[in-house]
Amino acid sequence: MSEIKSTPAEPGEAIVLSRSGHTISRRNIDPDALKILFRLNRLGFTAYLTGGAVRDMLLGKEPKDFDIATNARPAQVKKYFSNAFIIGRRFRLAHIHFRGGKIIEVATFRRDPGPDTLELLSAGAAPQYAFGTPAQDAMRRDITVNALFYDPVSASLIDYVGGLADLSSGRIRVIGDAGERFREDPVRIWRVIRYAARLGFVIEDDIGREISAQRHLLSACSPARLFEEFSKDLLGPQARPVVSGLRDYGLLSLLLGRIGATFENDPILFKKVDSLLDIADLEKSLRHDPGLTEMAALLFWPWAESLLIGAPPDPHTVLKKALLNAEMAVALPKGLRAQVIDIVALIARMIRALRTGNMRWSMRGRTQFAMASRLCFLIEQNRAPEAGESFEILFRQAFPERPSFGSKRRRRPRKRKPPPQ
């Protein structure tokens, strides 16, 4: 996008760019999102496209989600859209469902609630106490580049916070005082690093200093909430740069405990993490999306590999004990933790088999064997497997004379006893 140096002169004022002043075209917007926007407008409401969709289109990228902000209240959205469902307790919003599992989020303009408003909401007060204007809605958001509005009726861009200038200069800037915003919600620290990494933008020096000063506050956040953010990054399009950014700012040791500290203190080991996540990100770009279990197993493998050197033959017990004692702030659900342990333990056995030629093929009946076989190939070959490629292929190539799964061992013929005389 063309360089924009100006920012709003006063709080509440906006820079408005007409259609000729920006690169967004309605052709790039989801047709269902446009239907919602125009219908709300015909009903007399203000409705804008906002968030990552506006940011990505200005950067020439294809948006993944299309979020809408409006002055229509959630109940009004529900009234006029039969496929709308209200979610949330303290801050309610509408999810409008379409065929194929598509969901478009429609949120009412909100203001940043002060302590008095939060008390009212906690006491069960009506949620209109938190509703606000477009300017207030923009000011309550985390970073400037995510606080832009696009009006499809006039085809204009609306900027209350200087997000256009920050997009143009490639920088991440927190709305308001960074230290205060981080103290209000420490997870904003994580989000700042995430967006800088995903967009390839720089974090301003003063914000970087606040991250270093306030990062310890993350350890007091809900472990379940931290897991939600952790999942977003592993499943997101660019896990590698985000994890690398978290390491650069010393957050991995806070979030992943002893495992994260190992990643921060051992650059050679972390280089393996970097390489594995890079392969996974490439797979995502080719429309093969690894699941959360697969991504977590890849992330933890270099740590597990170093842990299992010289360990007893059963890696499962060693891994289970080490994960339980890792003191992670991110709470892995028990089911996910058990799956990751099973997969990583199987990978360890497979790699040992590739070195020794000894493999217990009875393990092929285990639920996680196929995924472990695929990841073993990825780790050994430093690339994602193609159709038909797996650990078993590598084993047959390395030890063609050894029996593999499906091959029948030749039995010696029994010696028949001579008939009785």
C-alpha cells in the first residue's frame, strides 16, 4: 500500500480514505459478509468490516475471516437474521451461520469498560453498559493495524488510531499506553509478538521494553486461556516465526516451563524446532493442515530427543514424568498430553529402529502409529512425506533383509517323529 504518514489529530477523530485512496475492492470480500453489511445498512444501522480482514486486504493478502462491527445490538441482529446465534455472557455477539460450516461474527461497537462498568457487568447488569461508538470500539482494541474499519456502502476506509500509517511503515504499535494495556491484560503481550511475527513487522523499542518489563504477568493468567492462545499459534499459518518471537522476548520459559527454558538456552536445539515448524508451515500453505496434536508433537520432539539420550528403553515413562514436572504455565489438556506422549515415544522407538534394525511391529496396532510414522519420516528426511512415504519405507530401505510389517517369517519344517516300530 502507498505510504501514509498522517494519524488522527485528536482522539475520536478519524482519517477517512475514499475509494481512490486505498486498494480494497468489494470483489475480495466474502459475498455472505457483504450481504450482512448491506442488509444492516438498509435496516438503518451502521456496519463496517473490521479487524484482520481489512488489514490483510490492504497488505494484498487473502483474508481468512471476515468480522463485522455494527451499532445494531445482538438481539437486533438475531431478530433480522434467522441464521444468527447469540454467544458470550459478559459481552454478547452474534455468529451468523452459513452452509459449509462458515461463520461470520457480528459484534456491536463496544467501549473499553472502566472499573465501574466491569462491576456492573459482574453483578449481572445489562450489557448495554459496554456498548459504544465506532471511535470507542477502535480505541479499545489491542493494536492499531487491527482497528481499521471498511465501509462497503461508501467504499471508504476509516482510521481512528493511526493504523494506516503503521501498516505503511511496517510497525506494530499498541493503542494507548503499552505498559498500562499490558497490566490490564497480559495476554496482549503475546498478541503483539504474534502479529509482529506473522506480518513481518517491527515492534517499537518502547513497546519491546514494556514487554520485557511486564512479561512475568503472563504466569498469573488462566492456564486454560494461555492454552487457547498457544493453540492459535500452532494452528495458525505461521507457527515458526511466532514461536521464534516468543523465544526472542523470553516468553517460552514462562509459557512452557523447563521445556521453554531448554529452547531459550540451547540455540542448536532450537534450530531443530525452527526447522520442523518451518516444514509444518509450508504444509499449511499447500492446504495440508496438521492438527494440534501433530504440531505439538513436532514442537516438543527436539526437547524429547535430547531428554531420551541414554534413557531407559521405555521412553513413554520418561516423557510422562518430564512433562508433568515441566512447570508449564500453558495447561495442556490431559487427552492432548497423553496423545503427544504416545506419538513422541513412538517416534523415539522408530528412530532407534532405523539405527539398530530392531522394531517391534506389534506397535503398528497403536492408535497414533500412522501419525508417528509420518512425523518420523518428516524428522529424518527434513521434509513432509508424499503419498505412500512413511517410517516403514525408510526401514525397508535401510534394512531390506529384515522382516517388516506384513512379511511372513519362514518357519523351519518340523522334524517328524519316526513311526513306532
